[in-house]
Amino acid sequence: MTAEKIRQLLEQTLAKGRVARTGQGKRRVLIDVDAGDIKESVLAVLQCERRRFVTIVAVDNGLDIELLYNFSLDGVLVTLRASVRKETGAIDTIAQIVPGAEFVEKEVSELFGIEFVGHLRRANLVLPDDWPTTKRPMRKPLVGEIFPQARMSVENLLSGGASIRVGPSSLLKREKAGLPRVPPLASANDDQLKEFKDLVVRTGFDKRAGFDWGKGKLRYR
């Protein structure tokens, strides 16, 4: 079976219409899935004939831990890529449906600090039993692409359309002085601000910067 046929098959099977794409080379397929859908996605892969679990690779990109679930399907390397936020640090185990994943999940858990929910093995596999749980050898600090001097400005720009935050007291003072409540450098027009935020999301800048829209802040300092 070719990589393209496997891609089409998985697109039909995966939850929420996940789009698969062929990777570098003719015998690779890469699929992005939500961490919450990993079990269902793995089950979809296991429905294919001549499938074999290969391994799980963990990559710390600063903000999140990327988990690459690799399978061989009829000689084609299929990778399910799921990102786990470091603040959450948890994803369902697949050891019950893929027994070969038990040891590699435990290794990733010890080295990167990811919790595989439902994993039954408690004893350490790689690290000494008395190794402190707060120290993970392969885990980087929680940090994104924005350098420290620009973080406050990026937060203000993404949350309010101004590189310098205008607090409530400053708004009142400007109003009493007969000035516009919002400085000209800010995007006071709601439609323009929405257009700007949509552009940030479409380009993926918010994810690369590590901006939390719910809190209106970067995920790190």
C-alpha cells in the first residue's frame, strides 16, 4: 500500500476529519491530532492491515512537549503528532491497546515529566527510584520565542491592540483632559482589532509566542 492510499484511508477513519499529509519521501505520513484524541487516533491506525507499533519520540519545544507516535503500516512510516502543554503535562496512555508502548511511555514520563494517564507501572524504569520528581533530565524551562524585553509589549499588543497597556485610571485621566480614551497607537476599532487577532491566529503567531487568549497573557515570563 502506498503512502497516499494510507493517507486517504486514515483521513476517512480519524476523528474530527483530521487531515493527514505525506511527509518527506514517498513512504511517510504525518498526522497532527489533539492530545485528547490520541487513543481514538491510535485505534484508527490499528484498524489498518499489516500495522506495527515502532516507538514514541518526545521533543521539548520550550512551550509544549511534542509526542510522535510512530507506526509502520505496510512499510510506510505513519506518525501521529500530539502536543501536550507543559502546564497540563498529561495525556492518555495507549499501553492497554498497544502493549509495546508501556516501557517507552514510562521512559518519556521520567525524562520529560509527562503523565500518561492510566499507565499502571509505578516503579522507575530509567532513573533511580529516589530521583526527585521535580527534576526531569530532558525537560526545558517553560519559555517561548519572545525575548524578555518584548514580552510585555507582545501581551499588550495581542490583548488590546496597543504595545503599551492603558490602565483604567489613565483612561479616565485622558477623558477628563479632553483626549480620546484610547491613544492613537491602539486599535480602538473593534472590527480592526478582530481582524488583527484573526490574522495572528491564521499565521500561528499566537501559538509560537505562547499567548493564552483566555488569560490575555503569555504562558511564561
